[in-house]
Amino acid sequence: MLIISGRRARRRIALVAAALTAASVLAACGSGDGGGSGSEGSAADLDAALEKGGTITYWTWTPSAEAQVAAFEKQYPKVKVKLVNAGTGNDHYTKLQNAIKAGSGGPDVAQVEYKALPQFALPGDLVDLSQYGFDEFESDYTPSTWASVHAGDGLYGLPQDSGPMALFYNQQVFDEHKLGVPKTWDEYVAAARTIKKENPSQCITNDSGDSGFTTSMIWQAGGTPFQADGEKVTIDLQDDGTKKWTGVWDQLVENQLVCTIPGWTEEWFKALGDGTIASIALGAWAPGVFEQSVPDGAGKWRVAPMPTYDGQPATAENGGSTQSVLEQSKNPALAAAFVRWLNHDEGIKPFLESGGFPATVADLQDPAFVDKKVDYFGGQQVNQVLTDAATQVVEGWQYLPYQLYADTIYGDTVGKSYQTHSDLNGGLVSWQDALVKYGNDQGFSVN
């Protein structure tokens, strides 16, 4: 899980955008092979590599990594995994791209967010794992996460986690205002008006402008603003789904019914704990965030399905990542075997024990996981809601092949609409214009 907000984050992302040149992505798109490893292997090679042993390096930021590596090395004593925390998200990507550019110094296995995968896979910097039989695992994962580990014709990881969105809400605040849990976005807007009228210091949610939240919300509304087929890219940030979302969210932004508190700040965590923020739509990884960082909210918060536009279940992914094997790895079979163990075999258990939310169907259906009562949420069996959400993710979403760059300019386009409490469509049109120009400047054929 990773969500980044604020000016500091945008500056850090800019470093990544500078390194992740779209020109290199385009070159791979035109190569006709979909990227991937120049070497060929088979599923049998993985078991042979584990038997032979060796040393691999793994870059990640996940809190479960240390326990996973210890368990792996215990099971396969001939293998040594050098665990490196190269920084979260964007620091990690900058170091990773620098190593790729240098041709050496990178890890054998790297953690990569779903949204960033195409920018590393399409230039041919990652190994296509379908050669090792990984494509046979499709039925073991949710459709949305399985789609997220593909780029072009290649398969570049196995899903580690998923982030189907749900509505996290403060039951105490809702009771204070005699509000039921909104099932539709119209009901949500009505609740926002009630809260603001009865207590101006409170708000239904916070949103100061976040690209990841925006794309997830458009996704939930059925929007498909980004479509890519090789070097051909289509961007339509005024499609039906996008307009459906802005039709709701504009009411909150223009009437200042949302708090402008930036996410992932001390002020934000405090507001979640003291009732200033009454609800928030986040991915299924959020319970761990609440438990670790919002102690004052214990017992007050609950989880419900996402409000929808017509009352029918529908949600989107928000966050999530995989592990990929770098093309420069000197032992790709051993690295691929480690990825298989992490996300298809025994490595899933320590990941779940650390609070991760699975992408694997078996774990999403395990009664021990689904029916677990969570004290923080008043004993609610929150995973019942979240695992249901995992089956309700709208299909058809794609990220741009230069999504990280898109994130860097979001604040200078859509962000201005938030700052002026004005129609978000104006900012989205500006974002689209900038993305079309950038893509064409890099040699893509956009729109």
C-alpha cells in the first residue's frame, strides 16, 4: 500500500518522472515483443534454482519483508536473500531507475506498485514471468489484481495485495447527527450538508486533491479515461464515468463541505481521531493504518460498502503492489522462484499477519480471515465487508504508461480546482491537455 499526497510528495515524484522517460517506454512499445526477458526458462527451472541455491537481492518497503525473508531462508537454506529498504515509493523508484540506467547495481527482485508497473515493464526492464508458468495462476487471484500485473502481452509479477475500496466512517459522529450510513452518493452529499450545518467544525471527509484518489473514484464510477495499446494512447477525462464522479464531488468541493486537510499528515490523523473527519473512502489495507496511527478513534469507526450511484455494489482498487524480477538479474530463475514463494506459496502467511490485505482468492474466502472480529472497529467483522468489495471491483481500468508523470502534474492542474473550490472538470481538462501534450512530445500517438 502506498498513497502520497501534498507538495513535498509531488516534488519527490518529479525526480522519478525525470528518470522514467516515456521515450524509453515508447521504444519498447514499438519493439513488438511486449518487453520482458531476453532469456527463456520454464517452471522446472524454478525448483532447480531453489535446489542449487545462491544469493539474490530484494528491494522493498513492506513491513512483512523481514519475516518473509526469514521464513523463506529457513525453508530454503541454500538461498540467501539480501533485504534492502531503498525507501518508500518514489525514493525507491528513483534508485531503481538509476540502477537500470547504469546497467548494474539493481536488485534481483523489486517491489513495484501496480500503477508504476507499465513504466518499468514496457521498456523491457523486467522479466516476463509467463515463461516460468506463472500465467497458470490466474484463477488464484482476483481479476482486478491479476490485470494489474500485466503490461502489453507480458506478466511481470504475482499480485501481493489488493485495495478494494470501502467507506470507513465514524459511527459516533453519524449517531450524533442522527445519520444512517449512506448507500448512494446522493445520500452521502446530503449527509455532508447535515454535518456541516449542525457542526461547521466537522466535515463528511477530507480531500485537498490527490491523484490516486481521483483515479480510483473515476474507476468506481465506471470511467475508463486512460486506454493504451502500444504507442497509441487515448485520454478522455470527460468520459461518462468521470462526469458521473464530478457530478457528485463538485457539490462537496464547491460548497466547501470537505475538509482541506492533506492526507497522511499529523493533522489528518488527529482529525480522524477527534471526529473532525466523519468518514473516508480508502482501500482495504486501511484498518491497519487506523489501528497504528489513529488510536483515539478506537471503538468509534466502522466499515461499510462504498456508496454507489444506483445502489448496486461497485467499487475500485486503491493502492497495491507486486514484486518483479529485473532484467539485469544474474539469476532470474531463483529470483522468480522467490516471487512465486512470496505471493503464491508460504510467503502469504507472514504478509497477512502483518496486516496486509490479500489478492489471493483462497485467503479472501478463508473463514478465519473473513469472520475475524476487530476490536478497533467495535468488534465488527470488517473483512466481511472488505472481501465482498474485492468481488465488486469494476472491470476495464487501465493506467497510463506514464502514470507517475501524470501524478506529478496533478497538483498544478486538478489541484487548482480544489484550491479555488471550483468545478473539477476544469482542472481535469487541464490535466488531460497536459498529458496529451507530454505523451505526443515523447513520441506516443495520443488521442
